[in-house]
Amino acid sequence: MSMTRREFMQVLAAAAASGFALDSRQALAGTAAPGNYYDAPAFGNVSFMHITDCHAQLMPVYFREPNVNLGVAGAVGKAPHIVGDQLLKHFKITPNSIDAHAFTYLDFEAASRAYGRVGGFAHLKTLVDRVRAQRPGSLLMDGGDTWQGSATALWTNAQDMVDACIALGVNIMCPHWEMTYGAKRVMEIVDGDFKRAGVDFVAQNVVTNDFGDQVFKPYVMKDINGVQVAIIGQAFPYTPIANPRWMIPDWSFGIRDDGMQKWVDEARAKGAKVVVVISHNGMDVDLKMASRVTGIDAIFGGHTHDGVPVPVQVKNAKGVTLVTNAGSNGKFLGVLDFDVKGGKIRGWKYRLMPVFSNLLPADAKMEALIKKIRAPFEKKLNEKLAVTEGVLYRRGNFNGTYDQLICDALMKVKGADAAFSPGFRWGTSLLSGDVITMERLMDQVAITYPQTSLNQMTGETIHTIMEDVCDNLFNADPYYQQGGDMVRVGGIQYTIDPNKTIGKRITNMVLNGKPVDPAKKYKVAGWAPVGEGASGAPIWDVVAEYLRDQKVIKPVKLNQPKVVGMEGNPGMVL
């Protein structure tokens, strides 16, 4: 069902009332009629839909894109490391349009008030069904980070998302944060719910520690309109490092280019005319893999939460691979169409479609399922903790206002000199005046290892930790990056030069106006320990205590580092 002209005019009226400047192409995405925003005519005969990194967000949310997404070495000035106006220019997106809002942080609050929330599985379901109706035989792929990131996912042990994804019509999935429910729970779902529903769980790079046997299917073959296609899975390579190894003690991960090439070749030998990868590598890793492994037609990427409107075409020894990345939080649906004739791809079209809940009616059955899932938890979810007077968001290489709030809470409640909060990229946003409910807090902290800590650390140890995390983010070789953001630091100011090498990027560390002494011990609060047996109050209790005490959260002052050596980098606006 298309949006009526009256409905669209109501959207425009809301936008005008908010003071947001709408240009002549608002919400058009290159078409002439406002109601055609979601028109996506089918092309060719082989189609894939792609979602990734929804982080268990069943309901529509606000989500602010980053103003800092720095590229280093060969990634400078290239997608996905372009933000704001530079991104609009690079992808030829009209300023002040609905797409400018979808893909950038620009005018975030005003545009959010104009266009409303994004995502929500009931609205996503409507879009998926529309696209699928035009493309018989199309496959819906889920790039992972699906079962984690919300209160209901944590409290139902991921069952809410398993049920919702089956109802959404997901055909194939690869994992990352799914592993933080533990190997037993993962296999219970894969061999139970998914097997009964016909959902394939693929990951070529996950093998047993003892004999190197495949834990999951490396790939699956499907027939789309008479064309044999292969879909290979690539789990997050650094899962046992970035997340607790003890939760998956018998499994080994890694990038495994050699394995990828082997499975590509095998699929081709079995008759696959189209070979795609559903990946949770992170986009920079996917770009490098595409240059090294031949025979892949497209990589549907995730992990780094980059909303990239146009695929990057990567040349390799035997052809070209398209590399895509479909954002996060249920905000986008990627659609890639291939025209396959005579056993070869003759052409392709791609569109990354923002999911605006105001512009897509909710699917009634999905809406009912979500209501049923949430019903036992509504009172707890809706507990009012405080009100924010400023925009709260997480995404960005160095800090976000919600991260700052978490660090402030840790230092206050724990009595710490400084605080560390992980550089997670998941987490929804709030507008000024919004209520911080328990649900919106859990969006930032809902993990299975939530313990907080207070430790004595020397200045040297603090520096070493920050340098190690920094190298995971800014190593010149994408295969040594882990795809998150810099650890959020409370209380300590510092200077960072991402172009330097490990041990030399972090300088001028200052606490309370004094240089951090390498030999002195400081009280440092933190959370999300990856080691087994940790104890401590869960992070949501600590932050909730702080919020209940504050009642009103004034606009948060960001503890941003001084960034040097990045002048003119299109991945940063500070």
C-alpha cells in the first residue's frame, strides 16, 4: 500500500512545524512523486534482500549516524569513512532531504522530529513483503548481531528475536553477538527453531578447536528462478577476543581467506552461477577480502554499522566483487538484483532503502507478535528513570553523549577517578526532552556479561589499554582491525594521532588538570569484562541509580580527545 498524498502532506506539515528545511526533492530518492519513495521495480531474475546489526530492536527508534568515522592509510576518503556533507557530495544525495537524514547525522534532531522514527520489525516486514512480492524467489539474509541489544532479547534469552526473524521471513543468517548467549544456546536455536523453520545458519570460518571441523554449514546452495546461487557465511572473525572466549570454548574463528576461496571454488564447481557472501567482518575487512578472494559476486557486509548507499566495486585477479554494508538497528533494507543470462551476470542494481516507520504501515501479524513478546515486560520497560535535556547517542569513533553519560554514572556511583566504557557501536538515540526509560537504558547495556568493576590501575596500564584498543581501530591493515570504536574514557583528557603506530598514538593524558603519572595508581571503573568469573553490580543497575538520582540530565559535555594528523579527513566533523 503506497502512502497517500494526504499522508505525505501530513509528514511535510510536521516537518515545517519543526523548522526543518525541506528541499524540492524531500523523500523522493530520485523519483518525481512523493508516494513513490518505496517503489523499487524488480530488475533481472536473481534478487537478495539484506538486513544486519538490528541489535534486537523490534520497535521503531531514533538512531543518529556518526560525525566521526575516520579512515586511515588506504581507507582515507573512501566509503565507509565519509561523514556529513562530504558523504552527501560523494553519493550525490540532496542536502536537507529525507535521504540526507537517513545516511548522515546532519540536523539530526530537527530531521528526526520531521520524519519520525526508523526501523521496527512490523514496518520492516511490510517493506520486505512488498519487495518480495515483486521478486519471486528472492532471499532475505540476516548479517547477524540480531539476538542482542535490547532488554527483551536479554530477558527472553534471544527467543524474541528468533521468533521475530522467522516471522519476518529470514532465509539465511550468519553470527556475531549471537555467540554471547553461549554455544549451547546457539546450537539449541540452530538445531531447533531454525531447523524447523528452514532458516540456514552459515559460517565458513567457525571450526572446532580440536580437529578443525566445520561447526556450521559453510554455505548453502539455492535455486532462484532456475539459477543456482551459493550463499557463504562469514562470522565475526574476532569473536573470542572481542567477546568472552569462555562462552564458546570449543570453537575457533578467524578470517580464513583460504577457507573462503575453497568454498567459493567448490560452489562454482557444483554449478553456482552466482556466489555471494553474507559477512560480519566489518566493511574494511570485506573490502580487503574482496581484493584477495576471487569468484565472489557480492559481499553483504555488517558489523561496522555503515549505511553505504552504493556498493563499492572491488577489482581482484579474476573480476569484480560488489561490497555492501546495510547500516544497523533495523534502519535499512538492502536490495540487490542480478540479471543472469546464459550462466553469467549481465547486470545488477542495488538500493539501500531506509525504513521510516511513519511512511510504512505496520504489518498486523508482526505487530501482534511484538505486542505479545513485550507484554510480560511492559511495566519494567516503561519505568521512567530521568529526562534528558540534550540529544543522547552512541555512534562515533571517540565518544557519544550516551557513552559519556555511562562514564559519568560509573565515576559517580563507583567513586572512581576515571572510567572506561566499551566502544560498542550498538545503541539507540534519544531526542531532547525524551524520557530515559529502562528500555532506552537497556538499549545501551543489554549484554550477558554486564558486571561493573573498580580497579586500581597505574597510569602506564591505563595508557597501554587505550593504545591496544586504538590499534584495533586504526591499524593500517584492515585484517588487524576489530571494527568497533575507541574505548570511551571518562575523567581523562588525551591527544590521539591515528596515523601513528601502536604505543605512540595516545599522548598528553591529563586527569584533573594534572598529567597522568605512569607510576601512580588511579581508581578506574569499567564494565563488560570478557574474563570468566567476574563479579560486580550489572551496569544497568549502576546507571539506573545515577539516573534516578539526577532526574534531569543536562546536555552532556563530551570528553572528546584532541585529534591530530587528521586535518581535512572527510571522516571527521568535530
